[in-house]
Amino acid sequence: MPNPRIAANLLADLTAAAAPRLKKRLDAEPLLARAWTWAESAVGVQVTTDGGETVTVDAAGVVASIDQLRCSCLLSPRCLHTLAVASLLD
């Protein structure tokens, strides 16, 4: 299954807006989201974490807006789940 692509500036903005503790955790485990369950959806990709949170990527092509990334957790979009998934997009 091909990953959607993400605009470089969006990934940079997500990383810059992330809390230092989240960046530190992702730096320690850069492939964290790779172990989660990835599945195609009608509009893009859904990723389910080990804890049951779901990150939805609404893009068949390029993710250009934060509105195209959603997580079911309460911290979305500034959560580890969204940042981890975004960091693995092409």
C-alpha cells in the first residue's frame, strides 16, 4: 500500500508545534508508527495505534493541510500519534 505524500512545510510545522517531550520520544523511536496497523480507507489511510487511537490521513495524493490529519485522541492534532504517522509519510 503506497503512503500518501506530505508537504514538507506541513511536516516542518507539525514538528515545530510539537511539545519537546513528544519530539524527544519520536527522536528516540523514529519508526514508532511503523509498528502500528496501517490500512487503506476510502479517502486515504487509517492508522491504529497499539493503544487503540486512530489517525486518519485524508489524502490520496499529498497531505497539504493539518485538516487532512486527524487523531481520535484528545490531544489531536498536536499529539505523538499524528506526528509519528506524518513523519513516515513520503
